[in-house]
Amino acid sequence: MEHTGRYYEVLAHPLSEAKLFVCAINPKLIKDFDNDSLRKVKSDKADAVKIARYALDKWQNLKQYSVMDELRNQLKTMNRQFGFYMKHKTALKNNLIGILDQTYPGVNTYFYSPVRIDGSQKWVDFASSYWHVDCVRKMSLNAFIDHYQKWCKRKKYNFSQSKAEEIYGKAKELVPVLPKDEITKLIIRQAADQLVVL
């Protein structure tokens, strides 16, 4: 039978367990086999005949299909799920950074704290609270330092006055594209929440 995705396993598995000889072949090998005809007949019947002719011609080289043990199958599935998860997480992170570049450019580079067990990250939490550059620069330096210190205490992050001063200094130089309004705030916080929940 042709090795097409994982669809063939539904039939190959029980046939192999019934002690019948089963061989799964890459469809490209079947397609390229004995292509000396100008007519390209494509039907289930023609495909079945071609597979049978391939099996008869290559009989000595065919390998018995072996049922993958359950643990290996689970590990392969888990690996695929992990790959999907990482791809999705990277896409959500890039999406959030792309939106923040319009309200608070570079905010994702301010902190390098590792991801916590609950999935939260300092830069994401910071961007969710100070979602627009005007959230910082519209305050005085002392007011921002005080506000940032309380934020760090509430979120259980380390506070550094020099870091607060650095953040405030950078905020004065930035130019946002999106306005500081409720719609922009909603967009950013939803993007941040999606990243943390994942």
C-alpha cells in the first residue's frame, strides 16, 4: 500500500497484527514505476493495478511493515505537538512585538528575566501595564520611579532605580504611531494575554 501521511496506518496496523504481509511504499516510487505509457490514466482501479504490478516486480526488495510500539508513537505525536506549540508561541510573541512597535518601540528589549512557571514574563507584564510610551513619559521621573517600584512589588519582580531611570530616559526619545486610547489598550492587552495563556 502507499505510504500517505498517516492514513495508511489504520489499515496497515490490523493487517500486520493479523500476520499478513504488509509493505508501505512511498507514493513517489509507485508513481515513477514503469512510466512508459503516454496515457495518464488516473482512477482507483488503475492505481490498484499499478501498485500490484510494483509489488510483483519488487517483491524480493519489499520490507515487512512493522507496527510502531505505543511509546514511540506517543513520543512522535508529542514531538509534533511541541513543534506546533513552539511555532504558535513564536507567532504570538512576534505579533505582540509588532503591535508594541507602534505604541512603545523596543519595550520587549528592556528585560531578560526567564519565563516564570505560570508563563508570565517581565517584559510582557510591563508592556501590558505600560502599554503606550505616554504611560511612562507623561509622568514626572519621580512619579514614574514610584509607580514602577509599586508595580515591581505587586508583580513580585526585582526593582532597580537605575533601570527605572533608563526606561524613563528612553521613553522621552520614542515616537508612537498608534494613539493612546482604549482601543489600542485593548488590542495590546489581548495580544499579551494570549501569549501568557499559551
